[in-house]
Amino acid sequence: GDSVTQMEGPVTLSEEAFLTINCTYTATGYPSLFWYVQYPGEGLQLLLKATKADDKGSNKGFEATYRKETTSFHLEKGSVQVSDSAVYFCALSGKGGGNKLTFGTGTQLKVEL
Amino acid sequence: DTGVSQNPRHKITKRGQNVTFRCDPISEHNRLYWYRQTLGQGPEFLTYFQNEAQLEKSRLLSDRFSAERPKGSFSTLEIQRTEQGDSAMYLCASSLGQGPHEQYFGPGTRLTVT
């Protein structure tokens, strides 16, 4: 079945550091890929998405590129802020099946001054 | 836009009791999803509705679980004879149309079974 693997956290960075959170997936066909973010005390929010190979999703300075050849969708940001501290979830939506989401386990990011 | 709402936000119950959660999706959204999230894990799919029809159920959804979406509006998730293993955050999400549209999540209902 479909699955998502993302790097374990917590990831602790200093403000303005470069961020990479790795995400790889297993799925039949060509799924759509998502990054969701959960800020402390809040619900899950979509951060960005990509629906086909080589697409780049971007939002709020974050970006991720759908790499079919490596089945990856790594999240990057050039300069993190304290306000980016949150848990980040990589997810996929397979073709058919009502577009239900399969999530990774989440990566906690802590950004310090 | 009021977003997806869920009630109650927290529920503490004793093992063996029945509980029911409610989800109100964004009004024009025709798809509604239920997920379960345990500590340190990502959400896991339970079931989804398109309008009032329940189209898929995960193997995680044992026969003690039942979900409804009468009239294609709000949805309820009932757990009968709760067990300690049912303790989790239950998340509801809704989306508009078919295809990989964004799912909007509610704040969740945290269930604790003692």
C-alpha cells in the first residue's frame, strides 16, 4: 500500500538557517504530494502541494519539488524564522480512493534565536 | 468562512462507554474525511463521504466504529464500547469536488479512555 517516510525530529535550527526535511514515498502510479504544517495548539494546514512530476510547490518561503525518479518531495526553506517552529507532515494522495491522504509521522522543527 | 468545526474538543470517558463526535464541514464542501492521530504519529485515514454516501472505510475502522453523514452536511463518528486503545485525536477534514483538492482540517476531538 501507499506509505510516506520522513526524517525524524526534532530538528533544531538557529534563526536564518537553511532547512531541509526529507520525505520519500511509495505509491502505485503518480500520487499528488503535500506538506501540511501544524503550529502549536492549531489544526493541520496545507503548506504546499504538487500534483505531477517535476512540479514545484511553494508557499511562505517554503518549497518542495516532486521528484518521480527518486520518489521524493523534500521540504526546503532558505532562512527559517522562530515563527516556523511547528510539526511538518509530508502526505500523499493516491489516484482514486477518494483522494484520502497518507501521512508521514511528522517532523518537529524548533527554531531558536 | 467559518472553517471546519468539531465538537467536543475534548472527551474523557470510561472504558466500555459509547461516545459520539460531530464534525461540521465547510458548507459547500461535498467530501468529508475522518482521520485518527495518536501521539507522535501522523493522521491515519478512517473513512470518507461524498455527500451523504460513505464510500470507503479503513481496516482501522472496526465494527465498534460507525460514521454517518445525513443529508450530506455534518457528520458523526460513534465509538461503541470504547477501549483504552481508542484514545487518540480524531480529525475531520473536508474538501470540494474531486481530484487532489486541498483538505481543510478541523481542530480535532481528543478522546481519552480511562
